[in-house]
Amino acid sequence: MSILSVRMKSAVLVIISFMTAAVLLIPDDACAIPAFARKYRMSCTTCHAPVPRLKEYGEQFAGNAFRLEDKEPKRFYPDTGDELLMLQRELPIAVRFDAYFLYDYHKDSNMTDFQTPFGVKLLSGGSISKNIGYYFYFYMSEKGEIAGIEDAYVHFNNMLGVDFDLMVGQFQVSDPLFKRELRLTYADYLIYKVRVGETVTNLTYDRGLMFTLGTEMGFDAVFAVVNGNGKGEAHDGYLDEDNWKNYLLRLSQSLGPVRIGAFGYACNSEVNNAGTMVGNEHWYGGADGTLDWEDKLQLNVQYVFREDENPWFEIAGGTKVETRGGFAELILAPGGEAGRHWIVLLYNYIDSQQKALDENAGTLSYSWLLRRNLRLLAEGTYSDTHETFRFTGGFVSAF
């Protein structure tokens, strides 16, 4: 028997032992629930199916600056005697705690890893006034490091008396497309994370403004303007590294169970290369669609194209790079939104002239709800590009 075969059998035994322990050792009662469920005294299933994925009702609640119209409990807001001051009696706090076991198989080696915890978040959100809300979370630990603030914004709802909102703060540029933080898989939407050359721009976190417009006809529009260099620390007192801003326009239309959308993202970056300011003009274009069927099936599809004129900031001209890719995600709920079993099929594809970015990977993920706020997960991902396989087992919890 080869050494590699022995390693694989040992890894399988560890995987089986981990999943058995996860089912047997986690307590039967998980009485703590997240902040909004505590406030309104309702189940997590009102907004999630399952945690952290949002249902349509949950999307509406978040879009309404975290308020339930005409259902706000008066006891939650003490009388301050000042009509310009609305304070919550208690600051809403919740915690998300994720833990995983990984087994990575390569053709020449393998690796096992306890990511326990993988991440611990402290979350808060609520109302500042009837039409103003806030939301943020602090990553106290992400893969062993303090990642700090990620999502953090103030939300001005229904400005001008119509469904026209403004978010000010830090958020993901991809949020109007598909929300990475709400996915059910350990595997990510890889095209959103791609950075080309030495350019820091991608479709994840950034700082700026986001305007959203909704209509009764199902047509939605989003416009965002952001710094374009992510969520890094300040340099010389500035969070933006240059004087350029990036601009996103997203349009979508819902037609019954189908939603289709398209977006464009115009970007520019500039750095000092040996005393010369050198720029990289780059842009994104893309389309996406969602199909919902009787609360038991959802199909999400995303296509993204990106073009960079000078991603390595070369002084004497640049090397143009084109990158295209996307993902397809099928979410199955055999028991419907209130069920306990969830299956996800995820396919990631990236084809770039910067070949190190290429990816062709498929994921099969299964989740079982031990409690509404405690989800067990078993997942396998195979990358044809890198000839690797990853097994992930663990849990996602919120309380």
C-alpha cells in the first residue's frame, strides 16, 4: 500500500470522526438567538432560510433600515423627552461563530487543519430614527487574525418620500449582485475576489456611497461611488490612495420568479512608480439572473468581464489584461424554506490572460439545521485547474 493511500485513509477516518463528534457533542438546546429575533420575539426563519441566507422578507427588512413598519415595540424605545432623539433601550448585539475542519488533497501532498474557530464576529444593527438605521460587524477573529470592521454603514431609508435609499460607509461592491457574506458554502464566489496584476480593485469591500431605487414594477437601480482601494488602513491621513473614484451602475428587473440584471463598473488606479505617477484604467461589465421555484429551488448565475489597461503600472506603456468568469449556484431545499436539509451546487470559472488567476472548480455542499441558528455543514470542492480536492466539515452558528 502506498504512503499516499495510507494518508488518504487516515484523512477519511479523521473526517468521519469529526462529523460524528459534531452531531453528538453539540448540545440539544440552543436557546440564544440573534439580536433582531430577540427584539421582535420571532424565529430566525422569519428572515433567513437558512442562516445566514436571507429570504425576500429578510431582504425587505434590511432594506427598510432594520425596522418592521407599524410593528416596532414601543417598549424598546424609552421616552427621552426630545422628539429629535430616539434611543434603543438596549444596544442590539449578536455573535456569529463559525468552525471548520479542512482536508486538502493535492496529487503530491495533503493537509488537514482545524479552523476552530474559523471566525468570530460581533454584530450590531438597529434604528437611529424612523427612517435611519445602522449596521456593522467587527471580526474579532478571522483565521486567527483580528480582521476588524468589514460591513459598517448608516442607512437613510425612503428619502424624498419614495423607495430611494442611501448607504454611507463600508460595504461590498458586489452586494447589489449577490451577497458573499450570505452564501451557504465555505467555497466563495471567486470572481468577486480577483485582483489583476498589482491593482487592488476587486468587487469586495470598499468605502463610499451607495444609492438604491426601487419601483413597484420590479425595476431596481443601484449607483455607487467608492474609493476603489478596499478597506485598508490610512496612509498620510487618507483612506484613498489616489484622487480617483470608482463608479458602479446596476440595473435589474424582476418578472415573477425570475430576476435579471446587468452592471458596469468604471475604475481607475494610480501609483507612484520611481517618481512617475502611473495609472491603470480598468472596467467591469456583467450580467446575472436568479430563478426561484416554489421556495424549494433557487438558481443564481453571474457573468463578469474585466479589462485592465496597465495592471502592473508600467511606465513605458502597459500590458492589457482581459479577465472573464463567473459562477452558477443551485440551492435545493427539499423541505422548503422551513426545512432542515439544504443542498448547494456551486461552479466557479475564471479565464484570464494572467494565467495564475484561472480557475475551474465545482462544489457540492450539504447543510443540516441542528437548530435554526446552528447549521452543520459538509462540503467537497474539486478544482480541475489545480487538480486539488478540499473537504470541509463544521458548523455556522449565530446567537
